Amino acid sequence: MKSLENENLIGANISFEVNSQSYYSVSDVLGHFAENLPVGLVKIKVNHFGYLEKSISFDSKKDTIISVVLEKDISLLNEVVISNAKKNAITNLSGSKLSFNLKALSAVPTVLGTTDIIKILQLTPGVQNSGDANGYLYVRGGDPGHNSMLYDGTPIYGMSHLLGVFPFYNTDHIQDVEFDKSSSNSKYGGRLSSTTLLIPNKKIPSEFTVQGNVGLLASQATLSVPISEKSGITISGRKTYIDEIIAPMLSSDSNNKDVQNMKYGFSDANLTFVSEISKNNLLTVSAFTSADKLQIEDSNLALHTNLKWSNFNISPALISKLSSNVTMSNAVYFTRYTNELNMEQSTIQMGISSFVEDFGFTNSIQYSVKGTRFESGLQYVYHNLQPQKIEIENFNDANNTEQNNSIRANELAVFTTAKPRLFDNLIAELGLRINYYNSGSKSYLHFQPRVILNYYMDKNVSFYASYNKQNQYLNLITTSSVGIPTDFWVASTDGIPAQSSNEFALGSNQTISKSYTSSFGAFYRSMKHLLEYPYGVTQFNEISTLKNDLLEGNGKAYGLEFMLKKNSGKFKGWVSYTLSWSDRNFEKLNNGNTFYAKYDRRHNLALVGTYDLNSKWNFGVTQIFSSGNRFTMPTSWYFINNNPVKEYSEYNNAQMPNYVRTDLSVNYFFIKSARKESALNFSIYNTFNVENPIYVVLSVLVNTDKNSVIVKPEKKVLYRILPSISWRFKF
């Protein structure tokens, strides 16, 4: 797959129709694609953003090699509309998988006027809205650490800017996003829940281009620079200046009960180098770095906090076409995530830091045997973690404490996936992943089968059923009720077990009409050896031992998922609803009784709509409703030696208020074409200024005789209505 400028076109969408059956494929990083088709008249349509659609028909009687050249769409007409199903913002792949066309999602409201991948995922079935002050994913009843985020195949361990307000990735640098709620592909492992693939743009630029976004809260820019005819580089960068805009809104006020005196800043950068070193060999290098700093002072809590966190990863890869139906990829990578918290509250000064870093290698080979597509490979990663380095200084006590933990581990995996067509209407995806893990004297060998069956009743109705077994060796431990990145990663070792899960899912997809499609699904997931850390980040008062403080238990999650999408016309969008349950059972928590998980949110509803008024104006709206997350509230107070003491009944016995938020956006385009763009974006986050608290503080009032106590809960809100304006450009 090439352009007239002889560029390999990555991510081109190819649809096939043979004997009234439809098939789909996507071109790889070399611009190649392959599909097993029955004999007969083949109709092919090829689409790639910025290029004219191309149709090809031929009578297939044997193995055939075709070369497709696309022309750039440089039409000077006022408006050109090409309608095709592969241009949908969200496309069902199979089972629990979704892929995203980020360009088609540009009208969905966000704070910065750029697409937020995490926020988009939270608008889909099976993914819970995490609320404000939280950039994590909660998928099908799992914990936040059960999700894998891979940037060009490299794991990312810290994935939030400003508690989830800002998009974590510069989407101008991202070409495609693939999301699998079940991690059903045996190529990926190490997590109990979902896998999100962020695939950077690996097209070799034919000309110098600049695109970006300038806004009130932050700005970003992306440069594509050709180095030669067969190599080029793309660089992106972002920087916020939110302190000058938001900090005055959060200034100290005796009547203001929200979070006070907050200062925040972040910057990040992406780099992708692509070189076609020969006709069948492509060298790529992807890198990403980010740095965040948050300062909060809350006089009500006598709290002074300074928090820093950062990411860095780099991954060179070589993709080789060994023959007409064999492609091999080899990649090495390094990734590191660090956070550092310094906090002073009353007479206690505390410092906590942690990091996790990986050195990894991945090999994969795609090939076919008698018409069945396979992918097999080998993966190795060396983990180096410091879960917590704790330093506590008590101004009233000379006995200060310090603790430093470190863990090293090795992980090796082999995998294979086959996609046979069992019958004319039944396609399977069969996978097996074998994992070996070692840390100290602890070793595991796990066999993880994955099965997906897709049955096509006709061209409008299909059904799927899947089973996945997962094991997880690195665990995210959350230490804060708010989603600030004080959380840390710990590897399985003596006293810290490996987690496991078994998931069953089934569902159906329906094409209602040319414009409407729908999907229904159900899932059940059982989880073992889950970890819980019941101590808050501000409650350290002695040397903590992870093996003793981490509690082990089991859990289960189940639910129903629904989505209705409108794919074409001036008005497009979708409705997503999830009804789910998630509970936990820990022998040393809640007297051994089952309790609701923190993010057991019964109802999650999202409505998304975009409207193209004309070639100049488009509008977007999102409406979100979700049940409140769970937390533990004292149920009674009493006095011991004239001091009030809290008493608890059940773990996670209380629930935050329901979360409700409406976002609006308007885009006005001065210029809009494949090569140039100039547009203004007006966005309002939380349009109706709804108070969505992020945590609750209990104020205790004791009378002068100390014979009675009044407890008053105060809800803390981080941010309310957030309007923004930004200018988007490309030239």
C-alpha cells in the first residue's frame, strides 16, 4: 500500500466482499496487508484519511498479489463528503475489542479541544467513569492496575496529567487506538483486565508540516520533518500554564470549602523516527517523556503537599517482510515511571518515593499455514522496582524512621494466536500464552488460553463468545482516596502472590440500518489473590512492611453492556450503558464478609453527540451519569480518656453522590482540508457547574464539657465549571 509519493501507508482500511461475505484488514507498518478469501468475485475498497478512496474488483481463483496506490485528497471543492463504514469514530472489531478513529472524534468535548483517549474510553460500555481527580481506567469490575497501556508496544506505568483533567497523550502524535476490554490477544499479557494500544504515526513524511493547538490552559505542537525520501521524524511537545488561569480560581477563601491553593504544571514530548532501510525492512524508534508537578495547601487540614511524577520510555524496532506471507518484528524497549511525594501535616514531615522500570525485548512473526493466519513470538522483560522509600520526621519526637524496599524480577513469555475459519459463518481466534516469572525464591509457570468465537448469522447480525485466563505479576497499590499518583507498583515475591482471573463474555452486534448499529454484551470475571492496602497515604506513623500490610483476597465482577451508535449523517454519536457489580472478599477485612469494591458503580450511562452544521461549524456534547464510588465512613464515635474515637462497621460502607457532568464544545473552521487546518474550539467542562466531590472530610466538633460530639461531613470539590478556548492549526 503506497501513495503517489512512494510512501508506505500504515493503517489503511481495506474491506473485501466475496460471495456476500465481508472481510476487513489493515495495512501494517510496511504498508502490507493479507487476507484469506474464498474463490469468487472480490470487491475491494481502500480508505486512508487524507487520500481518495479506491475500489478494485477481480475474479479470485488463486493466490494473488496486488499493489494499491492511493492519491492524496487535494480537492478544492467547498465540501466533499465520502461515507464509508470504516470511517466511523468507533468500530467494533470482534468480541470485546474496539478501535478508534481519533480524527472522527475531534468534535467530542474536551478541556483542551483535543481528543482525550482516556475520557473517550470511559464513554464506552464496560468502562466506568472514574470521576474527577482520577485519570485511571476501571474496566469490567477490575482495579486500575489491572489495565495495560502500551505506547508502541512499551508499557506505561503512570498515565495521568492533573488528576485526569488533561489528555495524557498528545493525540496529534497518535495514529490509531485499539482497546480490548478482555486482553484476549495472547500477544499481550501481565494484566487481568484490558489492553490499550497507542500506535504512533509511522508514516514517512513527504513534506514539512506543523500542527498543534494553542489554548488558555496549555499549548501543543507537532512537527513532521522529512530527512530523505525514505526516512523522516515526527516530534511533538506540550506545555501547560494552568497556574496563571486556574490557580486564582482556587485561592484561599474562608468561605470556600473546595481544595485550596493548588499549583500545577506539566510538560511532555513524543518522538517517532521512521526509516525504510530497504524495500522489506522498516526501522522505527519511538520515545516519550513527561514531567508533572503538583502543589496543594489546605489550611483546613494543615496540609502542605509537593508531588512530582514522570515517565520516560524508548523503543527501537525492526520490521521485516521475509516473504509474501511472513512478517517479523523485533523490538527492545526501556520504560521508567517515578513519583515523589513530600508532605507536611501538623508536626509530621514525610517523604515517599517509588519507581518502576523495565528492560524488555519482543519478537513476533506473522505468517499463514494453509489459509489460516498465525502470529507467534517470544517476550522477555527485566523488572526493577522500588515500591516505597519512606522517610518520616516527627518534629516532636527524635525517633525518626526510614524504609527502603526494592524488588527485581524476570519474566519470560511465548505466545501464539491462530485465526481459523471453522465454517463459512464461524471464525475463531485461538490463543495460548505461556508465562514464566521469577523473583527471588518465588517462581511461577502459567498457561493462559484465550478463545473467541464469532458467528455471523447474516450480514446484519453476529454473535460472539469468549474465554480468557490471565495472570498478573506486577500490582498497583493505591494509597489515596483521590487519584493523585502517590500509588506504587509492587512485584510478586515471597509473601506477595501473583493475581489471576478467569473471564467469560458473550454478546451480539446488529446493523439496524445504514446509519444505526447496536451491540449487547454480558461478562463474568472471577479474580484471585487480589491485593488491598487499607492505609491512607497520610497515615504512616511507623516503618511499614509490605508483606504484613498488604491484604490478600478474592473478587468477582459481572454485568451487562449496551451501545447504540449512529454512524452517518450530520448528527452522529452513541449511547453507552453498563449495569455491573463488583465485590471483594478478604479474610482480614470486614470480618471476612464480602464487601463492595471501591469502584462498584452500579450504573454508568454516557450520551455522546456531534453535529456538523456545515463546513464551518460543528458541535459536540457529552452527558455522563454514574453511581458514586464506595468509601469507608465511621458509623459511631465515643470517648476514651476524653478523646473522641471513631468506630467503623463495614468496609466501603458509604457511597459518594451520583456523578453527573455535561460537556459542550463548538468548533469553527477557518480552513479545513487534508493539508491545512485552522479552527477555533470553544469547550465547557461541567457546563452546569455540578458539584462532584472527590472526597469527604469529617469535621469533629466537641462541646466544652466533652460529653458530646458532632460529626459533620464536608465534601471537597477539586474543580467545577471549566471553560476553555483554543486555536487548532495545521500547515
